[in-house]
Amino acid sequence: KQEVTQIPAALSVPEGENLVLNCSFTDSAIYNLQWFRQDPGKGLTSLLLIQSSQREQTSGRLNASLDKSSGRSTLYIAASQPGDSATYLCALGAGSYQLTFGKGTKLSVIP
Amino acid sequence: GAGVSQTPSNKVTEKGKYVELRCDPISGHTALYWYRQSLGQGPEFLIYFQGTGAADDSGLPNDRFFAVRPEGSVSTLKIQRTERGDSAVYLCASSARPIGGGARYNEQFFGPGTRLTVL
């Protein structure tokens, strides 16, 4: 069974700092990996999708990498802003296309 | 609509009652998923539809839970004899038909969720 771990569970950084969120998984037989953002009391917003054949994806200040051999993905956020404060979830697609999620990292960017 | 919509946004019910949660996917998306998110946890898979049929219902916790998608668009998640442990946010997602061959698998787009509280 796929296990997804996100460390740290919570992170607080000053505005403007670059930061990295980590996601590790136990089974490398995946189709893709998605990073999501979740604001309090809200649904999930898709940030980046990396197919299993890809190594990274970029969107604006966000860059996600995927290393299947080591079972790791990172989400890099450049020049963090208070509006980036949210919970970030990684999810792996496998099997019948269902996603297996980690518990998330709660990010607070302090002005 | 532009995105996945879910109704109601909040549902409060009493233990033992029956509830229905509705999901309206993005127009043209053939795949539809239900997930459940408990406080402080990531979403957990419940059921996946491809068209009208449930392709994978392995995540449904027990036979009190059932979901339908009769016309291949709107889906309803039905919970009988609700229990306090059913309290959670129920999320729906949709995606375009997965492309086979191991090449590309499509992005899932989520709705805002229905917060179910069982008293």
C-alpha cells in the first residue's frame, strides 16, 4: 500500500524567503504526482502536475521535482508572500487513477 | 459551470439519518472521484466513476455508503444510518478521460467540498 509522508507538518517563514516542501512515498509505481494548495475551509486547488516520465514542472514562483527512484518530490516556492499561506498537499496517482494524499504541510508566511 | 460544484456546502444531520451529497463535475469530464477528508488529514479515496459505472469502489468504508452517476455527469454520494464518525469534508473531483498506454494521466480538479456534521 502506498504511503505518502510530508515533512514538516508545519512551517513558518518570513516574507521573501525561498522555501522547500518535501514529499516522500514508498511505491515508485506511480502515474503522476500532483501538488495542491488548500486554504482553510476550502477545497483543493491544483498547483502542478508531474507525469511519471517527467522530472520537474514549473509555474511562476513554483517548481516541483520528482525523483521516483528515491521516492521523493519537492515543491520549491520562491520569494514567498503572505498570500502563499495555506496547507500544501502532495498526491500520487496510481492504480485506477485514484490519488493517495499526504497529510500536508501547513505554511505560514509572516509579513 | 467553470469548475466542479458540490451541494450542499454544509450539512448537519442527526445520527441514524440518511444524507445525499451532490457533485456536478466539469462539463465533458468523464472521470469522477469522491474523497473524504477528516480534520488534519489528507483526503482519502472513496470511489471512482468512469462514465456511468463505478470503476473502483474499494475506498467505500462499508455498505452504508453508496454512490451513483446515472447519466455519466452528476453524481450523488448517499450515506445511510449516519454515524458520528462519518463527520468529515466530502470532496468530489473530475478529470478528462485518462489516456492509456502509460504516457499521460490527467489532472484532477476538485470541488469546494461538503462539510458533513453528524450530531
